[in-house]
Amino acid sequence: MAVGKEILTKIRSVQNTQKITKAMQMVSTSKMRKTQERMRLARPYAEKVRLVMNQLAQTNEYHGLKMLESRSEIKRVGFVLITTDKGLCGGLNANLLKKFFAQVQDYQQQGIETEVVCLGSKGLAACQRVGLNVVASSTNLGDTPKMEVLLGPLNEFFKRYENGELDTIHLIYSGFINTMKQETRSEVLLPIGQHILNEKVESDSKFNWDYRYEPSPQVVLEYLVRRYLESVVYQALCDNMASEQAARMVAMKAATDNAGNAIKELRLVYNKSRQAAITTELSEIVAGAAAV
């Protein structure tokens, strides 16, 4: 029965693994609801900032702000890469990094230098492994994103864009669509697209807007541009965290189901092995009795 004991040991091992994956699935389900709610709550703020910035930008031709200037020639590109801090979330990070490295490779083939700000330990480890220029990073973000943790790396990138050291900045993250579907998104963070500044924003008010800005429209617009960019990154981080929990929940459910199927197959093998051992013993007894 040595084979039978080995099979029983495997069954107990798979059962223990199944308990872990089941617990992780339940935890991810609970966290996913919270992250989805946080993601929905962050959207109204970003939309309101975009509304005021849109109306203010229409009062003058962007007031000479360097943050809104487009470069005629692209020589250096920056990436804000948002990944997870933990694994066991299916192919979420793999798909994200695949698209990121494809974009980096395209720029490098054109002779354009790249710089990266990593939010999340998985992206940081991948960039360091291939030797990319990581100018700033923030890891161990936890389950609740905090704006003060993001300000340091983001401000470093924004200053480099204002000083002309970067010509464009891309934002790459996993967008949350629903529980079963998450997509990798790549957006141009800077320069801010003209369609955002010039889009017609619908308003519930019957009257035209007319604001008086203090101390000046330029100062207010510069402040709003910063807040808008920070809100876009914060919203992307919330989306990425919701995608992480959804992907982990689906992955752990699949692992739990696979463990259940493996246990059934191992029990079937164990029963067959046990039945064969019993049949062999009975045959030996009968043969011995006949010989006597």
C-alpha cells in the first residue's frame, strides 16, 4: 500500500492548498467591492476638475503654461507604469508589462530615450531586470491608495516636463471594465490632449458660466492642471486596484475549482489502487488455499 499512502499524502496536500485559495478568493471578493466603490467615488472629482479647467482654458489660449505646451520633436519619453505589489492575479501584470515593453521597444528603435516612474513593485522589478531608467518609484501602496504617496514621483516627472527634459508622458495601467474583464490601457498624460481642453462639457445649468478668478486665471489654471493630472493618475490607480482584486478573485476561484477536480481524480486513482491491492490479496489467499 505504499502507492496508496503516497496518493493520500497528495490528496491532503491539495486539500490544504484548496483551503488557502478558497480563503484568498473570499478576501479578494470583499476587497473588490471596496475598491470598486472607491473607484466610483473618485470619478466625480476628476470630472469636476476637468469641467473647470476646460472652461478656464477657453478664456485665453492656455495662458502660456508650459504644462500645456506640445513639443514639435520627441527626443525623450516618460512612462508612468502602474502595476500591482502582489502576484496571484492571473495574467494581469503579464499583459500590462507586455504592452509597456512593446511601446518602450518602439521608441528605442527610433532612437528615443525613455524614463519610467513605477507605481507597484511588480513593474519596478521588471524594469530593473531589463535595465530601464527608473527615475522614481513607489511600492507597497496597500489596499487604499493615498495621494501623498504618489505626489513625490509624479512631481518629479512634471518638473522634468516643464523644464523640457521630457517631451511626452504616457500612463499605462489596467482599466476595470467588469469583474470578468480588465483591459490594459495606455494614455498620453502630457501634453494634455486638445480634445480635453476644447471639448464641450454639458452642464445642467440654464445660464452661461462667468467666473472671476483670483489671483489670476494663469495661477488658477496652473493649479487646476496639476490637480487634474494627479486625479487622472489617482483614478488610474483605483482602476488598477479594482482590476487586481477582480483578477485575483477569478484566478483563486479557478485554482479552487482545479484543486477540487484534482482531488476527485486522485481519489479515483486511490480507490482503483486500493481495489487492485485487495484483489491481489484475495487471489493469493485463494491460491494458497487451493495449494493446501
